Amino acid sequence: MKLNKIKIQGFRGFNAVQEINLDAGLIIIYGLNGTGKSSLTEALEWLFFGDISRRKLSPCKSEYQYEEYLKNLFYRGQENPYVEVSGKLDGQDIRIKKELVSEKEVKYFINDSEVSDLSSLSLNLESYSRPMLAQTEIAALVNTEQKDRWEQISYILGLEDLTKLRQHLIELRNAKKDFKYKEVEKEFEGILVDLRKTDGLAEVLSMLESLDTAGVVSSIQSLIKQEGIDASQENYGNAIKIKLGRLLGSDLAKRAVELKLGTSADFDVWGKGIKEKWGELEKCILSIASEHVDFDRIDFLTKGKKIAVVPVCPFCNQKSLTTERISEITTELAAAKKATTEKTKCEDLVSKIKNELSISKIREAISAVLPSSQELKIIAQKLADFDLKDLAGKVQALEKDIDKYLSDSASILAKEATTHLCTLENYYFHNNKATSPEDTKQSLNENIETISSSLNAYISQWIALRDQIVKPFSSPSASAQKEVEKWILIDKVNNFILREIIFLKKRKLIKQTEEIQAKLESFEKKQVENLLVEHSEEIKNYYNQLNPNEKILFKKIEVKDGIRRQARLIAEAYGKEINPVTIFSEAHTNSLSLSIYFPQRVDRNPTWGVMVLDDPVQSMDQGHSFTLIEILALLKAKKQIIVLTHSKSFAEDFVNRFSPDEILHYEFIDGGEEGPTIKLRQGKTLDYIAFVEKNHNGNQIERQSAGNALRNAIASVCGEILLKKGRTLTQVRGFDEQGLGKLFDQVERADIPTDNVNKLRVLVNQGHADSHAWNVRDTNPDGLLQGIKNVKEVFDKHVKDQSI
């Protein structure tokens, strides 16, 4: 992809909207530090890659709040801050825009159509490195820890997929360890500790540590059978309660132990059934909507056809009904048969869903999982009878919490269901698109999932209370007490694996992820070792070009021994190995950074037809700068090159090295509240005017040459005006080839006052306006002086010192 134009508003250093023409093979942008140059590079980084190198490489990443560091500090516009580029992709014109909506939301647009992301462009953003080399990156590769350097070396060698896969595995592992996971993990670790301290549960411990839930169940069943209790797969949980009941000496303790509980998995079965019914309903609705049937009309025709007797019309009692009309009605009813059948099915499903999602049914589904409210009341009363008032109060509080939770959850879920049904009807049958069914369905599903995830908290509360209730009533002897505690722990393990099935699945996934990560790192290290030898040669070639005849030479990058992913840089001075980090001058460090990045960002980056260098000559002397320009001269044949620099001498050397026709030269100044003022450097207009001034009073041949220069100055000032008005260099060249008449016409269309255009138009012979030969009207000294005056007035008003 190549770039033709970039437009920025409210992003980083840009406040007011700025549109910069990039339609050239070479673009050089000069500006002092703080004028907003790096913000242009960062705009491209953020648009295509979602982040900027400044934050990525910062040692204080936590200081970067997403919206805060991306949005311009002074921006108060109504539109979202945005970056938009126009360019060529696979030979086709394309415009890509990204808006910053909030900290968590961005919007993408391709050719003005909103899209979810940029994947449809087939830019392979995940496969190839970003084409821009940001200012902060230039020294970062050298001046960083070896473990951090590894990541960047992997990108250079084209192994970014492996590095990103590893990062994804780490992110997956970390994402699974959310707050809820960590809370349950504490409980899990506590159970393991208790199992290690309890005799006779070694096998249960082993199975739980290996996350073999089936093995845990089998081990518990074996223990139950040893007690002479029948324990099938279906009722082994009850068998545990029977054993505890035998050990305990109180009806209250037995009642607490035997209180029936479910798990969130039971509720999930109910939720899955609800979601399946919604899916069926939506299919029916889509089927009906696609038929575009007027059911009122179909009902009307059906009833009329039943009582019709040819030739008497059943609707008006006139003798106007024909067999042909009856046939037409029959055909129309047959065509609507599918939609009518679907409508009946739809109405049946709506009825079932309304029933399933009535407040009473929802309460029933939730209640089936939680401790019985009635049982909790009885237990609380019995505790009070035993003068265990504190425990009684806690049980009462839990009962009230559960009752309120049931009421609130059922009410909210029933309301969500009604809302979704109304949205479906309005969206598909009344063409009310204000609310999307996807939004209301997502809200409904999220509510079901929220209920599911919160159920276990109430179950855990009850189990903790139950254990407190049981203790005062357990057998007094030490051995009997240990046996009670053992079976209470077995019951706790059993309840945990039933209740926290999602946690156990996550834990197993995390364990597998860590194993895959270890294998991946071993594979990546071997790949890096194999590729570094070849790639070091490419780096050396670039380094030698930047540092011809130097005694300090870059040698290679090597993988360090050991299991860690680390990369070491090696250089040589006068035949002796040295450490580049400690020995290189800033110019050498800069050269090495550029040498490492060129193979990655240019030579091995076929997706991008552009490369962007942000301040590439930091600490470089003029000799190194010259060699960098020569490297860019070789690369320009295959890449569009955009260079931003704070070095005025480098910018001038860059401009002088290349033909003016292939360069756009900008200057950024005054990076204030509104953003930078951007000037398009004057180009050739003033050079032509200087020539006219020098020769306007000469002999006839000199005045004729001055006339030609004046004609070129007129064309040049028109071209610079059009460039500043957003026309591309290609367009301007096309207008110029068609002659001055075309240029004048385009300048007027660019909203330049006619009076100013006429100041140029009167200087040429209109009969030869489209000619590229000499065509200035008056080559006498006074006429040439008037021409100088007119061109300068137009130049000063519309080109000189004007922002784009």
C-alpha cells in the first residue's frame, strides 16, 4: 500500500483538522522538536496497528491512559478524533479512517462504510511489521535488556507469528485469571492444603491436583463403598450426606448436611434451553420477514374463499366472482402457505418463551439450585432454640438475601425477555431500526450468564455456614471428630468439583497453555539460532554502507545459552570483540538501529509500498547523513519514502539530492494549541521570479528568457496553490500538461477569487494559453515588472506563510 493523503483531527499533537498531501515518491518533513512531526508517524501507527511505539517502549506504560494519551489535550470538537488516509492498495484507490470514540471503543471506515476492523483489506497486518520506524525505536533495540531485545529480533527475522503466538498464550493465561478465578483459586488451594493434612485422602488429593474430576469422583465412591454404603454414579453425593448423618449426633446437623443443593451447571442447562428457543424463534421470524406476506390480507382471502360461491362475491354480494379470480386467490394463498406455517410456529414459540420466562418460572429455575428458603427458615429457628443466635442470624440473613436475589433476578430477566420480543417484532415487522435485536439479545444472554456466575457465591456462603453449624453437634472424641472433619472435607471437595466446573476447566486450560508455551519457546529459539547467521549478513551490509571504512564493525547477533529467550549484540574494534551497548558512539548506535530495521521494515515487508522514518539522523554527523540519503536513493525505486527530521541541514541535503518533481517538502512550525502550522516549502516559483528580476531589463534574448521564466512562474504558483488545496501531485502535473488555461480553471474551482486569477491570466496571450511555447503577453521591462508584481501578490496571498 502507498499513501496519497493523510487527514488528522484531535489526535496527539493535532487539534484542528489538518490535511497533508503525500502524493509523491519522496516526502521530507522538517520541523523543530515539539512541532508535531512524531504525531504524524504515531497517527499511522495507531490507524493500522492500534498502538504507538512511544507507549510500547516506555518504561512507564501504566502512565498511558488510552484515550488520554491519544486525544489532543485541547480538542473540544463535536466529531470524534480521527485519522484518515487515502492511498493505493493493489492498484485501487482506497480511503481508510479510524475514529477514537472512547477508551474502549474505536470505529473503522473503509471508503466511508463502517467496518468492524481492517481485516478485509488483506494487508496482512499480523504477518508483516509496521513500515514506520518511530523516533523512540531507533535506539531502543540497542539500549534495552537482552530479554526485551529478543522480541524485536524475532520481528526482524520474520518470526513475529511465533512471538505473537507466545504473547497470545500469555494473554490467554492471564485473561483466564480474572478476579473471580483468583477468588476461587484461593478456595481450591485451601482445599488442597486440607487434603494434604488429612489421612486417608491421598488418592483424592492426587486426582484433584491433576484436575481429573472423574478420578476424584471415583476415589470418593471407593471411600463410600468402604463404609458399606451403596453409592451409584447418580447418588454418591447423597451417600456422603448419609455417612455424615451417621457420624453426627443431631437432627439439626443432619438437616443442614442433607439440605439439597444444585450447581450453576444445573441453571446453565435451563439457560441453554432458553437460548435454543430464542434461536428457533429468530429463524422463524427471519423466514416470515423474508416472504413479505401481508397476513391481514391472507386472513381476509382465506375467510372469503371458504364462503365464496361463484358467481356471488362473498365480500360485496355482487355477481362478479369468477372462477379465474378464485384460482388467483388459491394461488396467492398457496404462495403464502410457508409463511403462514412459520407464523403459527412462531406464535407457539413466543407462547412457550413467555411461559418459560415468566417471573414464577424464572424463580423456579433459580430456586432449584439454591438452598431452600423454607429449609433455611427452619434451620435458623432450630439454631435459635439451641441459643446459637449468631449462627441463626447469619442463616436468616442468607435466607433474606436469597429471597431478594430471586425476586430481583426474575424481575429483571423477565423484563429483558419482554424487551427482546418487542424489539424483534418492531425491527422485522414494523421497520423500526432504532434498536438492534442483537443488542437486546446480548443484554438478555449477559443477564442469564450473570445469574449463573452469581449462584455459586450463595452456595459457597451456605456451605461455609453449614460447616459452622455441624461442628457444635459432632462427636466429642478426637478420633470421631477427625472422622467428621474428613467427611466434611470430602463433601466440600464433592461440592467444589460440581460447583466450580468452569474454574477447573480454566485451570486445566491454563496448565495446557503453559506446556504449549514452553514447547513454543524451545522451537522459536532453534529457529532464531538458524536464521541469525543469514540475517546478520544483511545487517552488516547496511551497517557498512552507513559506516564505510570504519574500524568499529558490527559482527553479529547471537542467542544466549540457557532456557531464557535472550539476544546479545557483538561488535569488533581493531580485531577485538566489544560490546556495542557500552562502546558504540551515538552515531554508531543510530547506524546499527537503522541497519537492523531496514531488512525488516523494507526488504522483508512486501505488504507496504511505503516506509516512514521519524528523525533517523539523531546524533549523526553530516557524513553519516549523506550515506543514509544514498541508501534511501536506492530504496526509492521500490518504496514511497516519508522522512521526518528536526535537522534542517539533513532536510536541505535530502531535497538537493533528488529531482524537485519527485519531492514534496513540508515544514512544521509552532506546535501550539491548534496543532502545527504546516507549510509547503516554496518550490520553484520564487526561483523563476528571481530569474525574471535579474533579466527583465536585458537585451531582447534575455527578456525572452525572462518571459519564459515568468510563464513557468505562473504555472508554478498555480500548481502550488492546487497542492495546498488538496490536489495530488499527479493531478497537478496532468493539469499542467494541458496548459495554463486548464490551470487557471482549476485554481478558480479551488475557490481562489477570480480577481487574483485574472492577475495571472492578463499576463499571458490568451490565444496561446494552452501552448507550452513562450506565451507571455508583454516582454518589455515594464511588462515583465508587472508580471513579477502580479505573481508575487498571488504567491504571497495564497502560498507564502499559509497553512495547508
